[in-house]
Amino acid sequence: MFEGTYTAIVTPFTRDGRVDYSRLTALIDMQVQAGVDGIVPVGTTGESPTLDMKEHAEMVARTVELCRHRIKVVAGTGANSTAEALELTREAKAAGADGTLQVTPYYNRPSQEGLYRHFSAVAELGLPVMLYNVPARTGREIAVETVARLSRNPNIPCIKEAGGSVDRVSAILGACRITVLCGDDSLTLPMMSVGARGVVSVASNVIPKQVATMVHAAFEGRWNEAREIHARYYPVFRDLFIEANPIPVKAAMAMLGWIEEVYRLPLCELSAENRQRLQQTLSSTGVLS
């Protein structure tokens, strides 16, 4: 159901801090033209923690409207409250999203049974669920056994794996039949080599065509081509995480003139040292001329 390159799209802001839907329109059109397979709005990269509930729902609805069924929309509607996740997911379903990205509930550190019940409750709404394992941010891993248990639910067809481990991809695929998408740009190709079926990408905000080409080359067995793209743009994959996502990617997009470099606290601008490093990387790889 969900394969290929899914761009975890940034939420562009105007200089006075409002969501910039004009910029969003241009960004999504560029993504479609570049050949990505889907958009993931209001995830981590979309600064979901600082959007209020109304903005969150509007961002999903506008994304669905702008994509116009040309590519899929998997809405970030996770929360550490099951009731809140259910409310956001109902709104995404009503807006016409193709699926929901459900991050592991953070901070309250539920048990594996709690995780199973949480994700199962969301899946009962009928919108296909992409699980999102990112223990560095949430403090809790979705155990392989729990993934396998959840995969038996037909409404849970996919997992975004951002645990930083290629070995875990093999463990998941050995335990159950679920589609795995990579959640770390620099590991896309290694994870695909053992069975992942694409990526939820931050880098594709900046280089959508290159990431989509790399992923589809791997699908089609053109591994030399895929490796060449990976090697060329690995410095970009690396340095887009030089500080907390989405700070570097928004800085890069502002350097390209695509968005205003505006964040909501507690996120703020890159340090001067890291800004210089990121600019040099974008220049040396040909992203920024």
C-alpha cells in the first residue's frame, strides 16, 4: 500500500509565524513533478508539536486538497494521548487522507501491551496506519514482537523504521509480513538492500527527484545507479541532521529561496558554525549553486 519515497514535508511559516499555504502549494507541486510517491504532513519535520489542533487539521486538509490524488497523503496524527490521536485521525480521514502516521506515544513510556492497545484503537477507525518507531525521540521502542502482533491487523500495513538499525529491518521482516519504510535518509539504501520498500524522507524536501530516483533504481535492481546517488548525496543526508530536525532542512530550503526560515519556539535558527557547514555541503554537492 505504501511504497517508494514519501516526503516528510516541512510546515512553511510566514515571517509573522502563520502557516504559509502559498509556499506549501509551490512545495507540493514541486514534489509531485519530482516523482515522489507521497507526502507526510505534520510529522516531526512538519513541527507538529507547535501547531495547535486547528492548524494541524487545516494543514492535513490543505495537503490533501493540493495533492489532488496525484500522490498519496499519509497524515501525521500521532500523540501520546490515545484520545488525541483518535481525534486527529478522524479529522484526517474526513479530509480524505490515504493513511495516518502514528508515532510511538512519547514521554509517558507505555508498556508493549499499552502500545498494542493504542495503535489498535487508532486502526479501528479504518484509516490505514503507518507505525512510526523512533525511540531516540519517544523514549520507547515498538518491540519486534509487538510489530508482528500489530501486523495481523489489516489496517496496519506499514512501519516507518527510524531506530537506526538495518538489523532491526531484517528482524521485523523475519517475524511478520509488513511493509517497512526507512525513517533515516542515510540508511535508505542499506535498509532497502535487506527488504525495506522505500523511505519517509527529510532530504526529499531539498532533493526530491534524486531521492525518488535512488529509491526506484533500487526497486528495479539498478543498484549501481542507486549507490552512486547515495554516495553523491550522503553529505546532504548527514548534514540535514547536524541539529534537530527540521532546523537544518528549513535552513537549506531558505538558502534555496523556497521558504522563509521561520521556526516556532522552542526551535530556533542553526548556529553560525553549522549554517556554514550546511551551506558548504549544499554547494559542494551541487544542490546550491
